[in-house]
Amino acid sequence: MCLKMPALYPMMAAPEDFQVGDCVRKFVTEWNVTPFVGVVTHIAPAANKVWVQWPIENASESPETLIKVNPAIYGMPTVRKDHGYSSWEKTLSEKMNGQIPKRLTASDKMSIRIAHNFASNVVDKLVTDISACKKEGLTDVQTYNRIFEKYSSFCSDHIVKSSIRTIYGKGK
């Protein structure tokens, strides 16, 4: 016999039913929910996802696994500040009070794909190379000279410098 998640909250199955700032808990199994409370940070109906700031991470969750809770009963979330990484979707969500529009134009979808490919292909390799230079014991200036040669054709000077500053812990 296959047990399904209880349909106690069938109205909570869509991202649009959540608001930024809602306190939520997540189903871990069919009958158990997480012992901690999270806060909704933004909503993406186009992706059918709700981003939640949990005490340990900011994660994209399926709305079917979340239930709204009363913080007076379950306690206030331990983390109220959004610690999620900046992204195009998150920026758009913040400008639109937590909502990302369902309908994206072809150029919006293309922009998302380009930004995603740049972040996953270029920035990931850039961070890996900078970290390797730091492990070798190079200074930030030596790292810049080595890295900029490799990435100057498709990364701006600002991206390289800010990445080095971040990894070397020299602030913004």
C-alpha cells in the first residue's frame, strides 16, 4: 500500500498561494514535517517554486511540500534575513514584491539561459581557478595577472577583481 502525503492543505499547492514573509514548515515524509520554521523569501510561479530561508540554507521548494504555519504556535523562525545568492530571478522577484511573472517573453527566457550558462560555465571555472591560485600561495595581484589573461575575452575586469576580492577576503 502506497501512502501519499495527506491532503490537509489542498489550497496550498500553488506558488501563488504563498506570500513573501509567510512562515512555513516542510513535509519530510508523508506524516512528518520539519521541526523548524522557514520564511518565504520569493515566489516563482513560472518555475512552480517557492524559495524559503531555512535556518541552515535558502532553498527552492515545491509548494506541494510546504504548509503555512502560525509563528505564534510554532515559534518565530530563527533566521529572518534572506541569505540566498543573488540571481536574475531573485532580483526580479524583489522588484515585484516576491512574485515572478508566469509569462516570460522569448527574450526573457533567452536572457535567463544566457545568465545561467555564464554563471554555471564561466563563473564556476573562474572561482575554481582563483581558489587554486590562493592555495598555491599567490597574492591577489599575482592571481589577477594569471586569471585575467585567461578570462579577459569574456569576463569584465570588474567580475575578475570582485571575485578575487571575495575569495581573498578583502571586502567589497
